Amino acid sequence: MSKGRPCRRCLIQDLPRGAELRTVIEERLRSIPEEEKTGSETYTARLAACRGCGELREGTCGACGCYVELRAARRAKDCPLKKWRAAVLPEGSGGAI
Ligand code: SF4
């Protein structure tokens, strides 16, 4: 995260451990019920897509305004630009990211 131009590849997880915003996001991630959570394989693929997306600005999606780590962490959410879809298939089945 920079104080000048917004970082286009940064996620909240890139903030230093203990940073206030990172702590808040980590708490919110832990509060998502397990049955609603995206599997780790899908979560990683979704965040990789966000890192390569021109809408990413310091962990926030310019298309929907969400913190992408929170949006990607929910199975039922999708990318507003359809760069990844809601996960409807079992993890590891080669389905949607
Ligand atoms: S959610 Fe979609 S539009 Fe938003 S930053 Fe990620 S890939 Fe880009």
C-alpha cells in the first residue's frame, strides 16, 4: 500500500502483519461460516485473477467496491466483470474459480 498512487497489485494480505485494516479483514474472514467459504484452491485462483485485474486498487475492487479478499472468500459470490464465477462445483472438480 502506498501513500501516493494506489497499488494495482496489492491485496490487504500484503499489508504488514498487525496493520489495523489487515486485522479487521482477517477477523471478517474468520467470521464467514465454513459452509459459505470458498475452498483454498479456488480462493487462491480468484485472488490471482484480482491481482492481474485493472480494477484492483489497494485490495478494493473498482467495479463493485468490495474488498476482494472478502468477496473471493464467499463461494456464492462472483466477480462483477465475470473474471471468476460463483463456485457451484466441489473443490478440485475443475469447476469455476
Ligand atoms: S473482483 Fe473481478 S473486477 Fe474486481 S478486482 Fe477482482 S477480478 Fe477485477
